[in-house]
Amino acid sequence: MAHGFFLFLLLSCIISTNIHACKETDHSSLLFFASNLSSPPLNWTSIDCCRWKGITCDQDGWVTRLLLPSKGLKGDISPFSLAYLTHLTHLNLSHNSLYGSLETQFFFSLNQLEILDLSYNRLFGELPLSLQSSNIRIVDLSRNHFSGAIPSSLFQQASNLTSFNVSNNSFTGCVPSSICLQHSSPFLRLLDFSSNLFNGSLAPGLGKCSRLQVFRAGHNNLSGLFPEDIYNATRLEEIALPLSSLHGAVSDKIVNLTNLATLDLFYNHFGGEVPLNLGKLSKLKFVTLDFNNLEGALPPSLMNCTNLVELHLGSNNLEGDISMLDFSRLSQLTKLDLRNNNFTGTVPRSLYLCRSLKAIGLFGNHLEGQIEAEILSLKFLSFLSLGYNRFTNLTGAMKILMSCKSLQALLLSGSFVGEGIPSDDDMVYFHGFQNLRLLSLANSNLTGQIPLWLSKLKNLEILALGSNQITGPIPSWLGTLPRLFYISLLDNQISGEFPKQLCQLPRLLYEPNIASQADQYEFELLVFGFKINTNQTFPMQKLSFYPVTIDLSNNNISGSIPVEIGQLQLLRWLSLHFNNFSGIIPDQISHLKNLEILDLSMNHLSGIIPSSLASLNFLKEFNASYNNLEGPIPTGTQLQSFNASAFEGNPKLCGAPLPNKCRPNKDMDGHHQLPWFYIFTVLGFIVGFWGVFGSLIIIKTWRYAYFQFIDNLQDKVYVMVTVRINLMKKRLRD
Ligand SMILES: *[C@@H]1O[C@H](CO)[C@@H](O)[C@H](O)[C@H]1NC(C)=O
Ligand SMILES: *[C@@H]1O[C@H](CO)[C@@H](O)[C@H](O)[C@H]1NC(C)=O
Ligand SMILES: *[C@@H]1O[C@H](CO)[C@@H](O)[C@H](O)[C@H]1NC(C)=O
Ligand SMILES: *[C@@H]1O[C@H](CO)[C@@H](O)[C@H](O)[C@H]1NC(C)=O
Ligand SMILES: *[C@@H]1O[C@H](CO)[C@@H](O)[C@H](O)[C@H]1NC(C)=O
Ligand SMILES: *[C@@H]1O[C@H](CO)[C@@H](O)[C@H](O)[C@H]1NC(C)=O
Ligand SMILES: *[C@@H]1O[C@H](CO)[C@@H](O)[C@H](O)[C@H]1NC(C)=O
Ligand SMILES: *[C@@H]1O[C@H](CO)[C@@H](O)[C@H](O)[C@H]1NC(C)=O
Ligand SMILES: *[C@@H]1O[C@H](CO)[C@@H](O)[C@H](O)[C@H]1NC(C)=O
Ligand SMILES: *[C@@H]1O[C@H](CO)[C@@H](O)[C@H](O)[C@H]1NC(C)=O
Ligand SMILES: *[C@@H]1O[C@H](CO)[C@@H](O)[C@H](O)[C@H]1NC(C)=O
Ligand SMILES: *[C@@H]1O[C@H](CO)[C@@H](O)[C@H](O)[C@H]1NC(C)=O
């Protein structure tokens, strides 16, 4: 490689005989660098390299800056690429697609370098032992594929270093806290080690970084205690250590960090109480302590943090009467997350004075009382999660909330248990909930019929009414809701037929214009999905993660499956399990090319299994058991790859994967045992339903895995045990 360079140097000496401002070695170096790029052309054709785009020289003609960020550069960066730019102070090649490893040679002559930004490239390999330049101030290597440990010698000469960002790489070993040891880098302000593979505990040392403002090291495999000396770095404005396995308590010494604005310890094992004097940190804006083991009551001093913008304390073991807290001074607060704790009392009235609130999460506590009309003073309220509490007066609550103009997601499942579904006539003509996209009223044993006012919710996309005591038919107007794509009515006492009108739901038809409207609404508070078959949980950010679904299982719906169902080409999940459907399986189901789950089990369907079903390429789960189906299971199709349990309980059905071969005369073996087996399975299924489908909104996230909404106390255990850091990390990297 060095050979190649000298050859190059020689050649360009011969060619460029003209006198120009730019130094010859720099000129050649740059051309050598450019020659390794495959695209796009840099247009470095004029003779004076000091005039080239991206180049700055000093008055002697030495190249001092090479700034080509976001130029779409592709190609190799070789260790010698820039080795002869001896006067280079600024190198910024960020946001390109450069490939290669930086070895010691790369930095060999760069001993004037002050700013090095190679972020967002495809660089790999280990870092050199030293950066050579003692002038170095900013190093940004984030979002590459670097690996190995960060050698502590890297910083030995870096006494002017202010910022070091290596986030989103694959570095291993310990977080080099030695970077702060006395006299090495006294000016350090920013350290970002997040999203790597660092492990072990955080060694003391950070406290010596007396000017440190930002410290991030989350999304690694860190364990151990929070290093006590961090409280000595009193200039700290941000501590972000989410998604790690740190434990211990957050000490009250944190009050020494008087500049702290962001404290993010999301998803660790921190225990103990919220520091009593946390409220003395008057600059606090973002407090993210959810998914830890914090206990005790909230310190009243917290209500003195008048600059708070987001307060996330969900999924801890916090308790106490929250109606005693005075939120009235938190005028900047936009998000309050107290979900999955043990709080008691009523919704504090003072909360309604936090006029900036966009999201309130109180799900999974022991709160009681009613929703007060004052909530309407929260003009920006978009996300409201109150489920799994002991609130009462659903009709009153809905009549109030209907006027909440900004409300997009309303999650009330598991509260208001045993009440009637609000169905007053005046609700129909009120035209409320005009921006509501998600309504979840599941798991509450609500009685009554599907109310007419729902037909006015023109923006409704997700309707979850499962596990109630709803009676009556599925109203035909449900098929007119223009944006509805997820209907869960499972586990009710709904009767009547499958309305043909449901087969006209615009979002389920194949209409490119409508499909492209798929909206990007992001939940203001993280909602967790639970992957049913592996017990893994995932954070759900967007409404669009839900699969297009019609789930009518466990009801009393009768009649035949309408042939029009074939129009719902975007449907991905269809469950008619455990109803009274009769007639044949319509051939048209084979038009549902996006179907991934089809459950027709436990009905009275008869006739054959149409062989056209084999064309459902995405089908991952299929169940037609316990019907009156007959004839051979279509052979040579992927239907035969499902377990026999998908077909059992159909005595006249034959062929693989069932054990009984297809023969002209009917095989009546096992007929006597059938009723018992049937009952047993039904019971098992119901128990399974309550256990597994406990909170009833079934959602989908990337990589075709199905999830259940957990947002739910019991499932916190799963979250703690099974969310793997790298899953989230993956998302954040993608
Ligand atoms: C860079 O280009 C030089 C000359 O064109 C070539 O000899 C060398 O192999 C290239 N280096 C890499 C890493 O591709
Ligand atoms: C070089 O010139 C071409 C054509 O004018 C242009 O498309 C390209 O972006 C230029 N390259 C750079 C790095 O500016
Ligand atoms: C590198 O250039 C990009 C784009 O102009 C800029 O955003 C970034 O701040 C620069 N890096 C440094 C360290 O100045
Ligand atoms: C650090 O920077 C200052 C001014 O920016 C400079 O005078 C000093 O020489 C630098 N120190 C080292 C060791 O390079
Ligand atoms: C480090 O770089 C990443 C981009 O790769 C950026 O998102 C992050 O904000 C940077 N860290 C700090 C503390 O600026
Ligand atoms: C914090 O600083 C104080 C005073 O500078 C010092 O006495 C103490 O040892 C330091 N604490 C830690 C944990 O380093
Ligand atoms: C915190 O501040 C108090 C007084 O302001 C001081 O006595 C104590 O040493 C400080 N603690 C640390 C760890 O710096
Ligand atoms: C809140 O701040 C006020 C004055 O700033 C102080 O008097 C009060 O004690 C503080 N409250 C708590 C609970 O710390
Ligand atoms: C809530 O408190 C009860 C007793 O008061 C306790 O049994 C339960 O474990 C607590 N739950 C949580 C999540 O802390
Ligand atoms: C239910 O709430 C409404 C509206 O706040 C109220 O008018 C009504 O009295 C409440 N009903 C009961 C039984 O408390
Ligand atoms: C709903 O009613 C059923 C049967 O009465 C009961 O087993 C179940 O626990 C109730 N569900 C709730 C959420 O109270
Ligand atoms: C999921 O968790 C439940 C309860 O802990 C357990 O019974 C079940 O076997 C688990 N399933 C899988 C696939 O790990």
C-alpha cells in the first residue's frame, strides 16, 4: 500500500509542473484519498488543491481542513489515505459510506488534528493505541462498526479533549473511566459510550471529570453499582444509562449535581427510594426511571421541579396516595408515566393544572374515583391510559372525554369493571372523540351492546372490546368506519351473523391510495407488546405496528362466513374460533393473500377444506379443528405442514398430517372419546385465553411476531426477565 502511494506521488509530481498554492505532498495525498473512492466524483481537477471543494489551506498552502460530510462518498479509506496531510486540523467525513479500518498509520502524521468526525460510516477494526495529536478536541466515531477495547493510552496526550463519542459501535471491554483520571483530559464535557458491547461495572474515575456535562453509556452490558464518585462531577447536565443491569440505589448525594437536567436510568435494577431531595435539582427536565425496582412513596419535593418536562416512573414498586401530591407548579410537564405501580388515591386535581400535558399513564395502580370534567383543561392531552385501576362511572368519563379534542389513544381496559357500555343517545349526536384513533375498553365485563356513537368516530383505527359481556349483533355500520383496521371483539356474547358490510372496511380493501395513508402516530408513552409464543416483550412505538385484524373468537356468532370476505385483502389475522359458524369454508378466503393467522376452529363448518387455501403464502398459523369438515386435507400444499392438532376433531377429515388415511368408507374410530376430549379442550382453551390473552389487544411488530399489549402489572415480571437489551438496541440502531 505504501508502495502504491509513492508511485502515485512520483506520477503526480511529473504531471503537475505548474506552480500553485497548494503543497505538493498534500495535493498528492488528497488525490490518493480520492482515488480510493468509487463514487461520486469529487471534481478535484483544478491545479490548486486549496480551491477544491471541502479543502481549506493555511497561508503557506498546507491543507488544514478536509470537510466532506454527507457527500455520499463510497469506497475505501486506507490507513495511508491521509497520512501525509501533516497540517490537517479538521477532518469531517461524517455521513458517508466509507469502508475500512483505521490503523496506527492513519493517524501517524495527523499530529495537528483537533477535530475528527468519522461518524456514520462503515469503518471497522480496533482503535490505535494513540491519536498522536495532543491538540485533539473532538472525536466522533459514532455509528460505525468499530470493535475491541478502547485502549486507555488513547487519551494520554489528549489533554484538550472536550468531546468523545463512540456510540453505536461494537466496542467491548470496560467503559474507559480512566479517561477522566486527573490531568489527562481536564476539559472533557461530553462522553458517549452508548449502544456498544461494553461490560463490567463502571469504574470510578468519572468524578474527576470536573467539567463533564453529558455522560451516556446506556444500551451496553454494564452491571454493578452506580459509581459514587459520579456525584463529584457537579457540572453534569445529563446522565443516561438506560438498558443496563445496574443496581443499588440512587443516592441522595445526587443533589450535588445542581445542573442536572436529564436523568435516564430506564430499565435497570435500581432499588431503594426516589432520592428524598431530588426536588432540589431545580433544572431537572427529563426524569426517566421506569422499569426499575424503586419503592416507597414519591418525595413531595419532586413537585418543586418546575422545569420538569417528562417524568417516567412506570413499572416500579412505588406506592402512596398520589392525591396528596401537588402537581400544580409543573406547568412544563408534557408526559407523566406512573403506570404499573402501587399508587392509591384518586387522580390528583392539581394534575389538571399541568396545562402542557400530552400524555398521562396511570394504568395498573389502585386508583379510584371518577374522571373529573377539569381534565378538559388539558388541551393537548393525546394519550390517556387509566386501565387496571378501580375507577367508576364509565358513562360519565366517556361523556367528558368525548370533548377532549386532542385525544388520540384512550386505554381504559380493566377499569370500570361490570358497568354498562355508555350508550346514551346524546352521545351519538355529540360528535366527540374526533381525533380518537385507539379505543381500548377490554377486560372489564362491560354489559350492553356495541354502541351507536362509535359509528361517528371517523378516525378510529383500533377498537378493542374483548373480554366483556357484550351482547347483540355486530352492527353493520362498523364496516363504514373509514380508518378502522383492527377489531377485537373476542370473548363476549355477541350473536347474529358476520355482517357482509364488514367486508367493505376501506382500510382492509386493497386500495393503494388508502393503504398508503398508513399513519405514523407514535404513542407518547411506550406501550409494550408481548410476544405470545416466546414470552418476549417489545416496545411498541407506533399504531401501525398493529396487524390488520378481525378477531371475533369466543362469541355466539352464527350463519355462514360471507363470500365477500375475500375482499379484505389486507387482512392479516382472522379469528372466528369458538362460535356457531356453519356452512362451508368459502373458497374466497384464498384471496386474503396477506393472511398470517386463520383460526376457524370450534365451529360447525362443513364441507371440504378448499385446496385454494394453499395459495396463502404468508399463513403461519392455521386452525380448523373441531368442525364437521370432511374429505382429504389438500395434499402437496403447505397446509400439510401444520400440526395434526390444526385438523383434529373433524371425524370425516383424512390424510396427512392426520393419522387416518383417506379411504372410501368412513372411519369411526375414536368417536366415543370425542365428547370428553372436546370438553377438555374447550376448558383448556378458555383458561388459556384468560391467562394468555389477559389484556387483549394483540399487536404486531417488526419481523412478523405477534404480540399482546401488556401495559399491564402482572406482565412486568416478564418484561424484567425477558426483554433483552439487544432487541431494543437493534431497534435503535436500525
Ligand atoms: C487505494 O488506491 C490505491 C491506488 O489506486 C490502491 O493501490 C490501493 O490498493 C487502494 N487501497 C484500498 C484499501 O483499496
Ligand atoms: C461533482 O460534479 C458532479 C456534476 O456537476 C456533481 O453531480 C457531483 O455532486 C459533484 N461532486 C461533489 C462531491 O460535489
Ligand atoms: C461534521 O459535519 C456535519 C455536517 O456539516 C456537522 O453536523 C458536524 O457537526 C461536523 N462535525 C464536527 C465535529 O464539527
Ligand atoms: C490546548 O488548547 C490551547 C488553546 O486552545 C492551546 O494553547 C494548548 O496548546 C493546547 N494544549 C495542548 C497540550 O495542545
Ligand atoms: C453521539 O453520536 C450520536 C450519533 O451517532 C448522537 O445521536 C448523539 O447525540 C451523540 N452524543 C452526544 C452526547 O452528543
Ligand atoms: C468527591 O470529592 C470530594 C472533595 O473533592 C472528595 O473528598 C471525595 O473523596 C470525592 N468522592 C469520591 C467518591 O471520589
Ligand atoms: C455535596 O455537597 C456537599 C455540600 O454542598 C458537600 O459537603 C459534599 O462533599 C458534596 N458531596 C460530594 C460527593 O461532592
Ligand atoms: C419547595 O420549594 C420551596 C421554596 O423554594 C420550599 O420552601 C419547600 O420546602 C420545597 N418543598 C419541598 C417539599 O421540598
Ligand atoms: C403492591 O402492594 C401489595 C401490598 O400492599 C403487594 O403485595 C404487591 O406486591 C405490591 N405490588 C407491587 C407491584 O409493588
Ligand atoms: C357520572 O359522571 C357524570 C359526569 O361527571 C355525573 O354527572 C354523574 O353524576 C356521575 N354518576 C355517578 C353515579 O356518580
Ligand atoms: C368478569 O366476569 C367473570 C365471570 O363472572 C370473572 O371470572 C372475571 O374475573 C371478571 N373479570 C373482571 C376483569 O373482573
Ligand atoms: C411463558 O411464560 C409462562 C409463565 O411463566 C410459562 O408457563 C410458559 O412456558 C412460557 N412460554 C414460553 C414459550 O417460554
